[in-house]
Amino acid sequence: MKVFLEALLPRCFPELRFLCIYHEGKNDLEKSIPRKLRAWKEPGVRFVVLRDNDGADCHQLKARLLALCQEGRREDTLVRIACQELEAWYMGDADALADAFSDEGLRGLARKAKCREPDAVIAPSTELMRIIPEFQKVSGARAIAPRMSPAANRSRSFHVLLEGLGRLAQEMGGT
């Protein structure tokens, strides 16, 4: 996720300064939220917590993450969930996939039932590996992010993230 965001965010929000912090999975992220939020003392900083849903109940997951942010004394933290996985966002932009993997046949993904609503795909990373045998998570993120068209993306959770970041950037005077 970090690799993808570091390539995409400067294109979407060129005036916004950001730092993506890598975590070793969901448990590491969730254990570190209160501690990191409490420890960060730089004035004017805002936080975004982004996590894959991975089949969880979206509302319960978001409530749990918000509670961890409150433990960290940062109720202004933006919490967003990628449904079901970050890779659904890739499936939401068939043209970016086709360009990233030099495969014109991938442009037709948007017409396939599974890809019309990418957030509903149960295991997007598995589906991408089935469709694109050479797909790997990190190299895929590097290849897809520069080619992704946020306006054309069909993933609702992707747009919810961008809308939240847009509001945050505006509040901070970044755009």
C-alpha cells in the first residue's frame, strides 16, 4: 500500500506533504496506532489510517480503528478502509492495468461482472494473479500507480479515500 500511495498521492495532491509509514500487517498497524499518534508532536500534522477490509465488517472495523485513534488522543484522524483489498482499486481502472502490464485484453475487464463493482470482489489480489499471472503486489503497485486515472476508477472505496484526502488537504491549506 505504501508503494502505491507514494506514487499516486503526489499526482493527486501535489501541494500536500505526506509521509507513509509501513507496517508489518494489520496487527502491527493496529498495535501501533495509539502509540504513534500520542508520540507525534509536530504541530499542524494530520493523520490518515488506511487498512484493507479483508472480509471484515466495514463498519465494525472502522469503529475499532477510530477507537484506537481516540486512545492515541487524535480524534481528527481520517480513517479509511480499502474494500476488500487495495488490489480492488487496481481492478477499478482496467486501462491502468492494461498499460501497466502491456496487455490490451485487460481493457475489457471493466465490462466483466466481477470488475464492474471492484469493491465487491472477495479476494482482488487472488483474482489479479489469476488474470495476470505475472502480477505481484509490490511491483504491481509500482507499475499501476503512475498510470491510474482517479476520475476513471470504478472503486467506491478508492473515491472515498480521495474525497477524504481532498478535504484534509483543503483544511490544511495544501490545495
